[in-house]
Amino acid sequence: MVEDITELTEGWFNAIYVLSFAGPGVLGYKELVLKTGVQSSKYVLSYEKDIMRAEVHVYKLLEDTIIPIPQIIVKDFTKSLVDFDYCFMEKLQGSNWMILDEKITPENKEKLIAELAKYTAALHNVKGDFFGYIKDDKQFQFHDWSSAFKGMMNTMIQDGREQGLDLPYDSIMNEFEALWGILDEITVPSLVNFDMWNKNIMLAEKDGEYYIDAIIDHERAFFGDPYAEFISSATICGDVLKSETFMENYSLISGKPFTFTRNDRIRLYMYNMYMTLLMGVEVYRYSEEEKKQRLAYCNQKIPNDLFELRDFLAN
């Protein structure tokens, strides 16, 4: 019997509830997390359609890795009972890194960065059969990374134009025109979370120190260039090239030296602009005031990033 239901309001997309059970619980669990997707009738971006299915699929891919993840108890994507996908998963007992950040000592943070680097490399060691977002729809699956990333860009731009959002789409694509070939240096599709910032990293405490209890919310994952991950990693440890701890521990699990070429940096500029464009195009779920602020930020940041890219290419 359900004793209590608490909504978790920290998420920005799916709805999340904690269900507490009386008596012996359900399947041995006293608490479970219910995660619900978006109703079919609601507007979402093209790549966000059926996005929970990608998350559950990634959890399955990660089951035999060193990466700590919550267990999926049951899922239902039939939409026979309700008009959205949903799943029940294990309730983690810790809190996310963002909430606990001020309590973490510098020494403890270095250990967490070492853990994060190992788990990031383990994630990237998972390989796919195609490039692109993790969907059954073949229009999102590509044979090479340049076609996949160009497809991701074009789909995002189409979503933005359909919403009537004024963003520098043409400026980005004109700058990228001479750079697509650099993407095809990536010949193996690696699993990329692309949302691995501190809010999606759960920590637990033992003997006075925090450790990573789970990495969650893999719904925006794709198969592509593993270094695209370092955009979200930078929100935790800054430029990974300036963190010996990150690079050494990443190499430990990847099984090869950590290298970063000039073309890697160019690709990172491209991924960073994709992320900024995404921030602008996803404003449909914000209030009018927040939407205005976000678009102003993106319209300022993208030209600055383009200037930095041109300056980098010229030197």
C-alpha cells in the first residue's frame, strides 16, 4: 500500500515522484521513484520525443560497467494505461553534488573528480552501432559522426525556426561549413551522456567523505565523440586539460594516454555552440521573462563563441 507520495521538483523535464510504502513494501522496497515522461499531446523538441526510452536503454548498457546507477524495477512504454512513458526505479539515499557542493572539502573534491573521470571513461568505453541520438527512429541514426552532428544541428535549427525564435542559426552553420570533415576523425561511436553536470551526480557519505553513489539522467545521451562530454564536465572541474587528476584517472580506465589535439579543440568549440543553441531553442518550457533572458544570453554568447573559434582557427 502506498503510504506517501512526494514530488521531486529539481528536474527540468520529466516529472519525478518518491513513493513510500507501508508494511513490507513492494518487491522488497520501502521506497521507489516513479519517473513519468511527457504526454504525447505536449510539445517537445524533436530529439526529446520518447526521451525516457533512451535513458532506460542507457541504464541497460551500463549494467555491466563500473558506473554506479539506480536499478530500473519496471518500465511501461505501451501508453496503454496513461498517455506517457513511465518507469519505477530504485530510490537512492544520497543527494546530488550541487546540493552538497559547499560541504565538500578540496581534498574530497579531488577524490570525487578522480571517480568522475573513471566513470566517464567507462561510459565512453561503451560503443554503439551508429552515430546520433539513441532512438529507434532511423532518421536519428547515421553512419558517420559528421552526418550525425550536422543532423543534430539541422533538427535543432528547424525546431527553433518553427517556434519563431530569433537566434544566429545561419552564422553558426556558415562557420561550420569548412569544419564538418574534422568530425570524421571520430570513427567509433562512443556513448556520451552530454548532461553529466553536478545535478545529475548523486553522492553518498561514508566515514566523513562523499563518494559518487550514482550517475543519473542519461536521457539526452547519444553515440558520438566522447570529448563532447567535457562541456558538462567543465561545470565541475573546469577545463579537463588543466586537471591532472581527471586526465590520469580517465586514462586509467580508457586504457590509453589522454591526448587532446588542435582538432579536438575545434570540435569542442562546435559542441559548445550546439549546447548554447539548445539552451536557446528549449525555452518553450520557461516563463516569458525567463525565455527573454535566456534568448538574450544565447544571442550574446554565440557571436562571442564564433569570434573565439575564428581567432583559434587563424592561429
